[in-house]
Amino acid sequence: MMRSLRARLAVGAAMIGLIAVLASGLTVRGMTQMSAQVQVAVTTEKRIARFSGLASQISSLIVVLYEVAQRGVTADLREARLEGLKDNIRRNFAEIRKELDADVGAADQSDLDEQSRRATQSIGIARMEALFETTLEQFETAVEETPPNQRAARLQGQINAFSMGFDPLLNSAITYERRTREAAIARVAELRDSLTQAAFAVALLAIFLVSGFYFFLVRPQLSRLDQLRNASAEIGRENFAVALPDAQRDEIGQLFAATNQMAASLADRRAAVNREWDRLNQTIAERTEALRTANQALSQRDEDRRRFFADVSHELRTPLTVILMESELALKSGAAADSPLGIIHERARRLNQRIDDLLRIARSEAGKLTLEDTAFALDAAALAAVSDMRSLGQNAGVAIETAFAADTMVQGDPNWTRQVITGLIENALRHAAKGGLIRLTVDTTDDTARVHVVDNGPGIAASELPRMTERFAQAANGATKSEGFGIGLSLANWVMTQQGGQLNIESPTPEPFRLGAATGTKVTLSLPLAQV
């Protein structure tokens, strides 16, 4: 059995092509034979027409010969009346003889009967032509040699003898041509019937072969292709339980086997992926639970820390209040401001302010942050921040310079603004202590007042500037990266935004704010001017 589908299709196509070639061959052969028979019929019809013309010419010749025999015309007149007829008759004989010679040459060499009949026809024409010429010669001799009183009877006898000899030959030739024409016409009819039968036979054979080609070869393969399409649709729906019959080892059978193998591979792959997903989901669940537990612990720790700040602040407020009250009474009783009681009063006030700062931070982390909206002097808030941080600067060996525009009134929360400036000075002390210098300036524009905190430290990388105000962000400075939690700038940015202002960080420090050759960092706070 032929296993290759391509080979079977080629054989089927070759058989159908063979039928087409056979039909074409039969058509060509039939048309050739019919054309030959039609040509024979046309040729015989032409020859019959020539024989009819010859009969008319011979009849005219006999009439002229009768007149000559009866009236005894002169030789010149006789020659004038007979010359044209004789030339036409001879020309007609020549054309007939030429056509017969061509027919004899064109006859089938294997058909001896056909050649014999055509040769016999040629002989008959030759006899008629010889009889015509002999009669003319005898007629001329009789006219010249026969006495006038006997001439008419002798000429009449020759004419009658010519007519009696010529007519049977001519009739025989015409009869033969008519039979040949009728035989050709009959042969055309036979060929038509034969071609019709052959066409029906070829059509039936073609129908049989095409039907067999479709029902026994094409249709089963189309059904198998439908199976393959359905299997592909199932694979597309991720149903890999596909089992195509691959017993036939032709091209489609090989495709079935490859599809089965692909479906099995996809099923194995999906099972592996599902196993990985299960492991991943389990890992995610475990990590989520651990993160939830850690978040709970962190939340509890934050809650404990905020509670600790609140408790400590509350516990510290009572003794601080007593200290502040007693020191204020002493100052009012006449104690000097630079006396120990004055110093105690100032330190107690600053400590109380620090406690307020801690409470504000605790409330901000608990989501309970509220901001005041009042007019205050930005230069006074900056000066208070510098006063709070000057001792830390001295301990770190950092000088804090100021250049403030006096009575710069802005709209916002004075305590939070002071605390933001304090945080910026603390960041500068932490990250730029090696520079040895921090400068604070306060200036104004048309509708805002600004605080610039500038250091001469190593600066911040340009790639890190956009994320510096994000929560928990820190500069990638190896010397300071582990210090603090990085929430200062995030909280400061939020406070300034809520007050209608903004916080801007620049590094390296632009001119004319730069302090020496170091890269440095400049942080600018801006707040809207108070409406007076």
C-alpha cells in the first residue's frame, strides 16, 4: 500500500490528467477524420460540378458538330466555332486529371482498394479524353475526305458513335463521384456517432475516477484535517487531552503524531507550571503571613513608642511646669536674666519646646497631625531653630551663619515651620559636618518668603535628588547612610505643601549660594507672604 499521501494524490491527479489527454486525443482524432471526410465530400462535389460543366461543354460540341454535318460550313467558320469549345473541354480535362492525380497521391498507401478505384477513375477520364480527341480527328478527316453527298451521313454516324461512347464513361465518372460523396457523408455520420459514444464513455470514466478520487482519497483526508482542526481548537482552549489517530504513516499521520506529542509536552509543561504556581503561592502565603506578623509587631512597637513619647512627655511636663513657674516667679522677684535662675528658666523653656516637638511627631505618625494657619515672622522661626541647634553645631565643629531679612511675615504654622528648619540644620550637621560651615538666609520675592539652608558637604547624586522627599529615602553617603530613618525630608515636604509652600533641594549648590569649592547642598523652604 502506498503510504505517501503526496504520491497517492499525484497518482490520482495523473489518472484524471490521463483521462483529459485521452478525451483530447479522441477529439483531435475524430476531428481529423471528420475533416478528411468533409474534404473528400467537398472535393467530390467540386469534381461533380466539373463533370457537369464537361457534360454541358460536350453537349454544345455535339450541337456544333451536328450543324457542321448538316449545313456543310467552310473550314474557317468550322474552326472558329469549334476552337473555343475544344480549348475549354481540354482545359476542363486537364483540371480533372490534375485533381485525380492529386487524389491518387493522397490516398492511404495501405488502402489498395482505394488506390485502385482512384486509378480506375483516372483511366476512365483518360478514355473520355482519348475518345474526344479521336472523334475530333476523325471528324476533320471525314469532312475533308468524304464526298459532299456522303459527308452528312458519315459525320452523323461519327457523332452518334462519340455520343454513345462518351456518355457511359461520363455517367460512370459522375456516379462514382456521387457514391464517393455519399460514402464520405455517411462516414461523417458514423464518426459523429462514434465520437458521441466515445465522449459518453470518457465522461462516465471521468465521473467514475473523479468520484473515486474524492470519496476514497480526498474526502477521508478532509475528515482527518477536520480532526486536526478540532484538536488544535481544543489545544487553544488549553485542553491537552488530545489523541489523534496516527496509525497511518503518511504526511497527515505524521502531523497527527507531532500534534499528539506537542499536546503531551504542553500538558507536561502546564503540570510543571501548576506545580511551580502552587509552590509560589505557598511561598507567597508564608511570606505574607510572616509580613503580617512583622507588621503587627511593628505596629505594636510604633504604638508602644508613641505611647512612650506621650507618657514621657506627660511625666516631664509636670516637673517642667513647676520649674518654669518657680523660675518665672524668681525672675519677677528681681533675679537677673543671666543668673542661674534665668538660665534654668531658659533651659526649662527649651526642654518644654522639645517635648512639644516630640508630641507633634507622635501625633503626625498616628495620623492626627493638625497645622495652624496664622501670620508669623519667618525670620524669628529660623532664628529660634538656629538657637536650638547652635550648641550641637559647636560640638560638631560647624559654624552656623545667618543672614535674615527682618520682620518677614508669612502665613502658616510657626511651630512646625521652626521644627522643619531645625530638621534641615540637623541633616546638614549630620551629612556635611566635614565642611565646617552652614549658612541660613531668609529673603523674599513678590509673593513668597524663602529660607535657604546651605552646606559645603559632599552633596547628593543627581540620580537620587528626585527621591529624597520620599518616605524612608536616604542619600547614598556611606558615612551617614545608617544614621536616622530618613523621614525628616518627607515630613518636611508634607508640612510645607500643606501650608501652601514648597520644599526644593539642589545639589551641587548653585551660585551665588555656594560655600567654597565643595559640591554642597541647598534646601529651600518657601511660604506665602501674610496678607497685611
